[in-house]
Amino acid sequence: MTQVLTAAALLVTAAGVLSAIAAYTVSRWIGQALPVLLDFLTAAGLLRLAADVSWGSILVAAAVIAVRKVAALGIAVVPRRPGEDLSSTEL
């Protein structure tokens, strides 16, 4: 079962990278692609955690979740679109 979960984590990671590339290609905005990638990486981390319950796996999963939350907060604070002139935005 451990090998199946490890292989599944690898497939989810690869799917996440491809999905993030596709999201960036369509939107041309990293704010759309980054959450997609980090969601897939969170899923892969949780699969790895299910395969091998150790402190290292727990720390990796927690780190990915923390990065996801910080990145989502950063994207929400400064929403912008490609080509948007920041000098013309009203405060």
C-alpha cells in the first residue's frame, strides 16, 4: 500500500505542475496558477503523509499548507491583472 500511495503522490504532483502551467497559460496571471499548484502539492503531501507517518512527512505537509495560506493571503491583498497600470489605481 505504501508504494501505491507514493506513486499516487508523484502523479498528483505531476498533475499539479501541468495544471498550474495550463492555468498560467490561460490566464497569464500567477495569481491564478499558484493556488492551483499549491492545492495539488497539498494533496500530494497528504498522500505521502498517509504512506509514511513520520515527523518529516508531517513537517513537509504542514510547510506546504503554511505556504499555501501565506500565498493566498498575499494574492488576496494585492489583486492585479496582467498589463494593469498600478499608478492609475485609486486608493
